[in-house]
Amino acid sequence: MTADRTEHAAEHAAEPAEKAERFEVTRAIAAPATRIFDVLCDPNGHVAIDSSGMLQSADGEAVRAAGDSFVVHMDREALNDRPMGRYDVTVEITRFEQDTLIEWTPTHPAFQPSINHRFGYRLRPTADGTEVTSYYDWSLIHERYRAAGIFPILQESALRATLGILARTVEREV
């Protein structure tokens, strides 16, 4: 286990499974971290690797720092779980370390107060490519959304599937 995963496991070891407020999955990908990170910084890269079908298209430039943002055009009907239809979110980058870490929170003017759930990727170069960890953290969501009982909004399997699409995308470029 990496230090991050060990720390995360220790933090949540005493919590029952239903109390966990973070999913984290890791996959070895046979591509350099720079190639993977380029996809993760590109708004259209997010659309290309999305396993949920919700991300339809994106507008904006590649992100290069915390505070950068882009717009994603969403369609919640792809999951058929909530009658939200089509809507846009602004993806706001909350943490950024070149070729190592990218984290964001989706925002929308109608979601007030801000939901404050986080998605991200950590990359660690290995001898055969890169270990990529994808996470979804809803531990900081506003109480209004917690009380609604709708979190998590996606399952751990969606993160794993997205890592599979990411691997397919970057490995074929090798």
C-alpha cells in the first residue's frame, strides 16, 4: 500500500462501511504519467473517459493550475435515477500538481450552497507505467445534501470502469 492509501485506510478503519464517504480505486496503466495527466487536464478528455454516460461534451481550455475551470454539458438521464435532464456544471480545479494530482468539484448556480463533493486522480510513476488512483469524496458535502440521502451520486464501480477507459485511451497511443 502507498502511504496515501495506508493513511486513508487507517482513517476509515473504525468506520462501518455505510459511514464511508469516499471511494478510491487504483489501477496500473502502461503509459507515462505525462500522457495520462494530459487526458485528465483536457475537458474533452473527461468526456472521452467517462463511464457513466452523463458527460456529453465540454467547453474550455486544458487546466494547468488550481483555480482553473471548464464547463461540462451533462445528461443525468443517462443514469435514469433522478429527473434532472440536461444541465451544465462548471468543473473547478481545487488541487493541482503537474503529472501527480488533479482534483475538482462540480458547481452550478442552482446548487446553493455549493455541494462540495470532490473527484480526483493521483498518479505515481512505476517501472511499467503509472499507478493511477481515482477517488470520489463526499465527506465535505453541505448538510442540506447529506440530509437528502442522495450521496454518493455514483458507485465505486463507475470509478473502476472509468480507469479502464482511461487505460484503453492512453495505452493505445504507446
